[in-house]
Amino acid sequence: MSKHGAIKLSTLIITALLLAAALPASEAARPEGTLTVAVATFGNERWLPHLYVGAEDIVLKPLWENLVSRDPKSGELIPMLAERWQVTDGGRTWKFQLRKGVHFHDGRELTAEDVKFTFSYAITIHFDKPSVVFANKVNQGLFASVAFIQSKSSIESAGEEGAERRPIGTGPWKFVEHVRGDRVVYEAVEGHWRATPNFKRLVMLKVPEPATRMAMLRAGSVDVIEIGGEYVDELKKVGVRTLTMPNVAWVYVILGGQWPTKPSYDRAVPWAQPDLERARKVRLALNLAVDKNAVMERVMGNLGSVTGSWLAYPNDPWTTDALKNPYPYDPARAKALLSEAGYPKGFDVTMNLTAWPGRGYLPDVGEAVATYWEKIGIRVKRRPVDRAVFAADFRARAYPGVTVAYASPVVGPELWDNLIRISHSKAAVQLFIEHPKLDDFLERLATEPSYDKRVKIMRDEMGPWMYEYVPAVAIGAAHNIAAVGPKVGDWPLIPGHMGFHNWEYVTRKP
């Protein structure tokens, strides 16, 4: 969240709970063996969370903890470093009472000073207006990595450079090694206040190619891989167990450059030009040109559902049958719209092919969409771009005229909470659009204390407006897949949570 965002943060109270002791670690067998995981990317491989792009916190979660977490069964908020919390003053003040007896990996006890340091160091946390879902910013969900609680003394004594070389957290795994572009190694913290891991070591390997990851799993050189839905049938045929995380990401193709108030705005971009009617016709044509059902079936293995609503999932209360109805596949109409918009011979466009953490299938989605666009006369240049490189682009809004397949994770429990991070005109990043009407919706929702009223705004006002505006090429809601080897037993994954997590609770299969 940007400190200049729509929610201007201005009061947070944090106190230590004096009488409560840390929960004793469960009596369990000592950790043994190694759990090896292969993922498509580590992202930009930074270790202090405020320097890290939140979506990559797959490699940060073992090390650090948040004030609150989510229950693996219900998905509801539950205590973590904070034993309980209280919201007062209409959502302006949040008071967290910390669990005592929690220690950083260097042996020093966690205090309220560390929590205050974390928030003042990473973002400003005091509210001028009510923050109705602030608890979602301090749990272990994606993009909450800025709320991983840091050790004040270790960062102040070692400095950022030293803290990056030897990060220290309170989590069930302590840092051992990081070889850039290759692996990250953790070791279990025995007697951890929350859970002693069953495995002695957790090793994460960067393996970009899905076929290579599958071969490694079958050979037994890794125990867990992330994989796209198109490979599920193949894995089942050879007896590999897969775990499905349903409806955890919303897939669409970003049409870069829709930020007219920014210095990087380019009025020559067909879908972002000042002529709003012509720009909308281009965006609609780009949608009608794509057979989304075929993309879902052939690229994503039918693990998801094609919808037309924006960043909403089939069972969300703010979606409707009308909003779920996708734009049809109609290439003839798409070509006619391009002619009406002034592009009878098409135009040139760049499609970035970028794998995102937990979403290694996205380059294939981008390639499929590019192929459909070429059928209506658009000339597409494919450009493989590493995730770390594109991170700088979307923060600086430095990709006007560029398209990229993206999958927005279920960051917050409500649609607007996702968009305020990636689409408000004052947000720190831009992965959608900028529009004063959308700003107004987001600011109203961010300060509306009534859940029912927020649902009504999203369902009856913001949803229909976005559907009509056609901000991007909508594909739909997607599931994520993990494939696991014979060593892996139970793995309590949190509902709706996209990235791999809860490694400390993975059991060893007898």
C-alpha cells in the first residue's frame, strides 16, 4: 500500500499483553530430513519486505510472521504475533496486544518497539479516516509482506545491507543460505512458539521450465512443485498427487498506459488515447478477438471459470449473472470495431511474456492471446521479460502501449481492497487502470463501515461501471496447483490463498 494512497494512515496503537505467556510449542518429534520445493521464480530476490514486491513473499513467509493470520479451514482471521486486537473510533484506531515470549532468531524477545519500527519503517500507519479492513493488511496474505514484523535492533545495528545478507525473523524457519537465481535454504526452529516444522530443512529452487519441474518431481529430486492446470492430467496418469487451491487468482491481460495524469502517459496508445469512445472500441475489440473458453481449456487445463466481472470470483456476493457473463468470441465484430476506431489495418503492440510467482502459466496465456490478436490484423511483438525487471516498470508506470498477462491474487477479502493497491491514481503500483470514477468508488468503499453497503456499491455501481468501461482483456477466475511427492503428507493450505505457505505444518508421510 502506498503511503500516499487513498487511505491516509494516521493512528495505530500497539501494546504488549503483560499477563499472557507464549503458547508452548507442541510436543512433537524433532524435525528431520529435507523438503525441497521447485518454483518458477523468486521475483526480485530481496529480503527486507519493504524492498520486496509482495507477490513474491512465497520465499519470505517461512522466515517472518505477521500480527494476525488466517485459519486453514475457514479462512477467518486468527491471532499470530498479536493475541487479540480491538477496533475503536469508527475504524480509526486499531489496538494490538502482543503475545509475550516470542523471540527473534538471534534470541532477542519481540516487543511493541519492533512492531512500531516495522510500520514506521515500511509504511505510515495512522488513520485520518476509518480503515475498515486494516486487519487484512497485517496478516500473512499476499502483499502483506510489508507487515512482516522486523527486528528493530538487528536492522539498526547491521543496516539494510547487513540485514539483507542475514535476515532475522520470528518464524518457524531461520535463514541459512541464498544463492541468487538458484536456491534459498531454511532450517527449522526447534521449540518454536507456534509450530516446530516436521522437516529439518526447507530448500526452494528456482526452476523456470514446468517440464523440468515435473521431471525433477518424478525423479524424486524435489518434493513439491508449482504447476499449471494443463499438466494435471499428465501428472495423474503417472500417479502424482496434486493439490488444488480453488479460485485464488483472477486472470486478465493488462493494457498498459491507462494513466492519463502521469508523465509516462502516451496519447498515441490506441486503447488509452484521449478520444474515449475510440479507445473503448479498441479495448472491446481486443476482448472480442480472444476465445477465453479455449484459453481456459487449452492453456489452463479447465482449472477455473471464464467470467466477465472484474477481479471477482463466481461466488462473491458482489457479482451477478450479468457481470459474470464474458464478452463473446467474435473476431468479425472485433475487426469492425478496429476499423471504426481508426485502425482498419491494425496496429503494433508488445506482449510481455512474464512468469509471476505462483503463476508460471502466464507466459502461455500471453502467447495464446497474442495469437488471437494476430488473427484480426494486430501485429504483436513477443518479449520475454523477467519478473524483477517488470517490477520496476509497473512501479514507474513505464510500460505504456505494452500488454502483459497477469493474475491478480486474492489479496483482500473484498474486490476493492485488491484494486486500491494496483489501480488507484495514487497507488504505488499500476497493474490495471487509472480513472477518477474508480478513485471515487475505492475511496467510498475504504471508509464505509457497513459490509452490506460495501457489497451494494460493488455489485450495483462499481461492477457495472467497470464491465461497461472494458479496462482490460478479462479471462476469469483460476485455480492454482501444487504437485507433491511421496514424502509429503498433510498440508493445511488456507482457502483462497494463492502462494505456497504453511510449510511448518506439512507432515512427513510414513
